[in-house]
Amino acid sequence: MTQSMRMVHDSLGDIPIPEDAYYGAQTARAIQNFPISGLSLPREFIRAQAIIKWAAAQAHRDLGAMDANKAEAISQAALEVIDGKWDKWFQVDVYQAGAGTSQNMNMNEVIATRASELLGGQRGERLVVHPNDDVNQSQSTNDTFHVAMNISALEMLAHQLDPALAMLESALGARAQAFMSIVKAGRTHLQDAVPMRLGDELYAYAVNVGRHRRWIEEAAKGLLELGLGGNAIGTGINTPPDFPQTAVRYVAMHTGLPFRPAENPFVFNQNPDEAVHVSQSLRGLSLALGRIANDLRLLSSGPRTGLGELRLPAVQPGSSIMPGKVNPVMAEMLNMVAFQVQGCDATIAAAGGAGQLELNVMMPVMAHNLLFEIRILANAITAFTNRCVVGITADKEKCEDHARRSLALATALNREIGYEAAAKIVSHALAHDEGLYEAGLEMKDEVGLEETALKRALDIERLAAPSGWGGDVGSGSD
């Protein structure tokens, strides 16, 4: 079936678009020019762009720089975009014209078309509201794309990632509390080390997640500066006085986040470095999460031939050929997400250093990767917490057996008989395949060790009690 088309015009001439399209000529050219990935910038970015257009229209009305009826129509159209009503018409590929001009014009054209309808016009007629002169008034792609990246990233960090991290931190803390009475062998270099409490091991994970939450929150403060009104290069050309302060105030009002005008619009236009900084923090989080996932895989390995100290929830069969096999799939998923985040960060870092003179034109790929890594981290952490962490159980008997069999318990003999004599007991235990207590009894006369002192020194409960902190386990950093 042939789609009905209509002609639209821009400075390069005429181009056909679908009859019912809300976008215009520049969007159509971008769709033709960039059939690259099939990926568009996400809903959160579209929402942020529309917030900018709404805030700009409100500011222009307040400042007397735009007819009130036109400002109201643009505002209403922008609110509809914010609510997702016209998502289908945002079709520009992520890999597009530098700086995001195509993306900005896609937004301008959709809002202009809808605002014209609200003022009595129709699609296909000469627009009552112009995408450049009206919707884009006092703006440039160069400032607004950067602003939209900051808004969308901060909203996603605040409303998606941070709640997911808080839930993981709390869940790890709860498991730590449940396991605080269980003694296990510590391990360094993947070899036996002195005993510890299983709860302390998991509580360290919880505390580290809390540290990363705080580091990300600190890094995200840079996103609060918005260079709206800096326009093409930061001079604010064609922008009425007080527009930056007024428009940014409306952005803060709509989002509920304390956005403020950039101190130096030239710095803002030249350098999307705050996005690089946030991504670096997310990379750090991904490394910490990967470490937790790997530890849980090791501690739950088995069930018969591995460590088997933890049991992770069985959420799906693990093999297409080995009946009854169950794998640590949620931890494996988290590892893969961690690797992807590190790849996104590498892209953002390279793109962030690719600016020239007054502008970095690589912001579309930066925005895509930044928002993508926030989304997959939030989703992965939520799934990992709900389908793995909260259901972790421990094999108390196996943990304590491993602790008692660890030859590193000999460390506790250093004060009684010295390092060299303790090493002789370890060698004897290894040679005769026996525990340290048995080996110590057999060699007590040779090394000058009393049985009561041996028994006390190898008391795993005493050895696992940490010194230097109270051992209280909280439920998060809040």
C-alpha cells in the first residue's frame, strides 16, 4: 500500500514526508542521511529537550519576547511531548549530524507542527508557529543539546540508578546481618587466609556500594549547571536579557532538581566534561559490581566440587545438556552489564576529548552512551538485587568446616611459638593431610606448645571477631 506523502520545504529545497508526519524537512533529510543503527535517543532525552522548549516559551512570555498565545501553544505542545504523546515522530538516528542539530530540529519541527494545530492550523499548511524562529527562539543546538544531556542524565541518576543502588546496599546489609554469626575461611590470592565472619564479607560489599552512591552523587553535581541561553558559542546572541536565569528557573521548577545557569557559557559550550566525569564514576561502579558478582560466583561454586559456602537462588535451568545444572545467571548478567558500561565510558571519554574551539560536536554519541549506561546499570542492579541478593542463603556447616581446615589459622600461633615454629606445624599438617590442631598436638613438645594454648589459638570464633570496629550492620548509607 502506497503511503500518502506531502511536500515540505527548507533552505535546500523541497522534500516529501508522510502525510501524517509531525516532523518537517530537516528531520526528513536526517532520516535519509543517517540510516545507521536504527537507534534513536531515548525517551528521557526527548523529555529533556521538550522541557527546554517549554521553559524557553515560558521565559519568553514572562520577558515579553513572544506573543502570549504563541508561547502558550508552544508550551502545551511541549508538555504533550514531555508526556510521550508524539514519541513516534522522533526518528533521527543516534549517529547523526554533529552536535545534534538534526535531533534539535526534529524537536523544533514536531512542537511547531503541534503548536500550529493548537492555534487553528493544520499539518501540510504554512505553519503558524515556525520551528526555528519560534520554538528555537533564543536557543541553538549547541547549548540546548548539551543542556538536554545534563537534564536527562541527572533525572535518570536521581530516579532510576540511585534508588536501585539504595536497594542493593540495603539488601546486602540485610544478608550481612543474617550471616554475622557464621565463621568462614578468609581468602587472599585465592588461597586460604585467616577466618572471618561471612557477614563481614557481605557487609563490605554493602559499604562499598554506598561509597559509590556518594561518589556518583558528587560527580552528578556538575550536571546541575545549564548553559541555556549561551546560544551558538556562549555569547547569547539574539537572546533577551534575563533569559538564561528565567528559563533555567522553569527547568528546575518542572524537574524538581536544583538546576542553575552555568557560571561561564563559553566553558559550557566548549566542554561537556561533566558528562565525562559522571561516566567515569559509573565505570568505577561497574568495576565494583563486577567484583561483587565474581565473588558471589566463587563463593557459590559447586554445588559438590566448588566452595559452596553460599547458595544463590535458582532462577532458571543452567544447561541444555546437563540435567539439573543451575548456574549463577544473575551474577553473570551483572558482569556483562559491567563490561558494557566500561565500553560506553571509553566512547564517552574519547568523544569528550574531541571538541575543537567553541564546540564539541560529538555530543549525540556521548548522550546515547551516557543514558544507556545509566539505564542498564539501574535495570541490572534492580534485577540482581531482587532475583539474587535477597534470596542468598549460606551453608553454615561448610563455611565453618572450611574455616577450621584452613592452614592459615597458624597465624594465631605466631604469638605463642613464633613464625618459624608455626610454619613447621603447617608443613607437618600438609605432609600428613591433617588439620592444624592435630598437627599441633603431634608437634607440641617439639615446638614448645601447650594444648590449652593451641586450642585457644585455633578458636575460629575468637579469631573471626574483628578488632577496630563495632561490627554494627546498617541497611544503607541514608
